[in-house]
Amino acid sequence: MIATSKLRAIALAIILSWGWKRALIALVAGALSALAMAPFDAWPVLFITFPVLVWLIDGAAAGRYRGVPAAALTGFWFGLGYFVPGLYWIGYAFLVDADTFAWLMPFAVLGLPAYLALFPAIGCALARLIWTRDASRILALAATLTVSEWLRGHVLTGFPWNTFGYALSAPLALAQSASLVGLWGMTLIAVAIFASPATLIDSGRRGGRPWLPPVAALLLLIAMGTFGAVRLTRHPTAMVPNLKLRIMQPNLQQDVKFNYSAKAEVMRKYLALSDRASGPRATGVHDVNILIWPESAFPFFLTREPDALAEIANLLQPATVLITGSVRAPDLPRNARVTRAYNSIYVIDHDGSILSVYDKLHLVPFGEYLPLQGLMERLGFEQLTKVQGGFIPGTVSHNLDIPHAPRALPLICYEAIFPGNVAAQNDEDRPGWIVNLTNDGWFGISTGPHQHLQQAQWRAIEQGLPLVRAANTGISAVIDPLGRNIAELGLGIEGVLDSSLPAAIAPTIYARSGDIPAAVLFAAALFVVLRRRAAKSVAR
């Protein structure tokens, strides 16, 4: 009873706060919420921060226009607090060429979070529009924040980094529910679970049984954990027979990786590292079926450097193929000047022939292209990769055919953070695995590469497909179709990673139905909220 009284006193102080105090509370709550993401995975903190957000929206009713502007401002400050510590690592990219880009770092570290904070602002404003005075307001917030997070993942090409649903990543058993409802369904569930303690301050008259939502939330967590544990037990990791992978992680500095004069140095390192014996029985690349190099591996156009292709052919054995990232020049007349390029993946046979090519579809804003590219370049701006005119986006997603191995779905860099990039496919087109080439060396030794790996791990769980990740640095891994890390090469380490390829499992519910289960959850939550509002209106 005493504890409940203290909790109500704290909640009342939050509800009645206004001006800079309200902004500060929201900012701090958002900043603490960032601890729920990798590498910390301290998601219990959300049982504190999300109730604070609920109480702040409760208090927004004192503002004008039904409290909608005040709720929006609360959501903005909460979002800003959440995104600044969650995305601080973006600033490292502007120090790679500090003479050119360092002055832009404050704009990136604060400007991008400020833009992203507009989405929780929208979510909180929408929540206030359908807000109730009972426990159903928890579902209102869960539904509207899911909408705003979905918008964040799609508007202006989208950036769904650290979506709230990722809080349910650890232990791995909790994340297994993503195989049912995907990221957006998990986001709705996560917000509802973590916001539920806000009802503990509700009186019996207003809230009925204020303890019921938190108890229901805990039971749901237990049910999710039990489902996940059973799923993990029923699907031990199986391997594709007679297939050995080798991932080469060179840990190259960025100023070397994109410097043509370092061509010979880069090739020597790649070749020597790829053929390194990594154990007492290892024979270098001789017993490897698939050798994998990271994104944009070369500081040159690979297919325009026959000597480099010849060196690769000399390295590969008759039963070995190379999957590598490379910048690809468009088809132009011989000796024509190349001004734009594709960010691509090649599959190369042992004789140096190109078996398959994939061009990246989802380019990184400000990294690989500039919005309003022509205007921005005339004003003196350039993207971090310094490709005049920006990279050319690919036109179609397709699987890569690989000799003596299952077909692979290619994803380059942050394409792996978009659930829609691994869309539900029919059984005939379904790949056997996902290959994700990336270069997280832009972001130094920071939390960013850990977050990137976590999000790639979810694509495996959602689809029931293994995922193989090759990074210049940060972090290369082999992940089975339930998200278990079979092998991993840590951040900032130079080396090779040898592993078998995990076998895919049957398509998951999410793989077959996409976001339909999440839409059903959203519709159900919205129905409950609107029904409660209608009942209250009739009662009045």
C-alpha cells in the first residue's frame, strides 16, 4: 500500500509537470530507453520509461486542442532522447575524411535524431486523439507508436533502426515470436507490455483492476519465452552437408579501403588472409566451397582490372567460388569515363568468370546518394563515399545461383534492417540462405555494429533462413534460421571465420503471410480502444 502511494505520488508529479520539466523528463526517459537495444539489451528499463511516457500523455490533457500538441512535443523529446545515444556512432563516419566532413558531424549526430524524433511525436499525438482514462490507453499507445514506427521504416526510403520491437531480442527465446508476427507485430507487443505498469496508479473506479494489465503483460512474456524455448528445442541447428564456408574479415581502415593507390596492398592482404590456415587441420582455401569477402571490397572496379581477377582465379580451387562485394561500373563504351556506379555483389568461379551479379536496391541516404542530388552537389555537398552523382540503385531483387550450394538471397549493408527486403516468397522462389555483405568500419568501435548484427539476426528468425554475414569489420557471423550465432568474428578483428552452412527450416508464419498478423494485432488493439471510448461516451 505504501509502495503504491509512493508510485502514485511520483506519477502525479510527472503528470502535472509542464514546460522544461516535462521536456526534461521525456528526454531522460527516452535516453534510458536506448539501453534496451544491443549491445546492452537492458529491456527491463522500459518497464520504467514507457509508463513515464504514458503519464506524460495523461498530463498533456491540460494543454490546448485536447492535449494533442503537448503529446506530440512529449513524443518528440522522448524520441530525441532515444535516438541521440542510440545513433551517436553515425558521427564516426564523418571523421573518416575529417578534413572534408568533420564540420557536418554535429548536424548528423543531432539532426538525424531530431528528424527521427518526429515519428514518435506523430505516434504520441495520434495516441492522444484516441486516449482513454482507463487501461485501454496502453493499447492506444501501442497501436499508434507501431504506426509511427512503421512510417519511420518507410517514409523517404525509411530508417527503421532500433525499432522498439527489437527490445525483445534477448534472451533469444523471446525473439522467436518474430517468426509469427514480424518486427511490427513485435513492436506493438513490446510497447503494450512495457507500458502496462502505468495502470498501477489507476484507482479502482477508473481502472477497474489496475494490477491486471501488468500481470497480463508478465504472463504474455512468459508465454513468449515458453514458445521460443520450445521452438529452439524442436529445431536444433542442422547443417547443409558437404559445404564449407570461409568468411574473410580484413579489418581495413576506411582511408585504405577506398584509395586506388592501395590496390596492390589490398589484394595482397585479401589473398593472404583468405588462404590462411585457421586451425591445426585447416588447409587454407583448399577445403573451402564458398569464400566470402565483404561489401565494396576493392578500391577499384573489379571487372576492369584483369590482373586482380587473375589473382582471384589463382587463389580459388576448382570446387570453390567467391562471393564478394564490389563497386560495379555501368555498361559503357570502352574507355568511357565512369561517373556513377553500382554497389554490387559478384559470384566468381575458380576460372575468374562472373557467374552472377546483384546490385544494391536500397541505398543509404547521405552515404551513397544525396536527396535532391543535383541541387546538393551544386551547393557543394557530397555523400560520404564521394561518388559524383551518387550510386545507381539496382532494379530488382533476385536470388544468386551458386554452384553446389542452395540459392542465396543477397543483402548489402543496411538492406538487412528492412523486413520488407526479405519479403515472403513462394516455395519455388525461396532461397536456402541469406548472404549479407557489409562494411561497418565506418562506425568504429561503437554500439552501431552490434545493433546492425542484431537486426540482421531478426531477418533469419522471421524467415526461417540462415544468414551469413561478412563484414570488413564489425561483426562477421554465421546465424542459423532461429537466430543462433553459430560462429562469429568480433568487432575490430582481422581474420577468417570457417563454418558449415546451417540448413533452412520450413517457411515461418511470417514468411508466408508477411505483415498480416501484425495488422490483425493492430486492428484488435484499435477496436478495443475505440469500443472503450464509445462505451464511455454512451455512459456520459
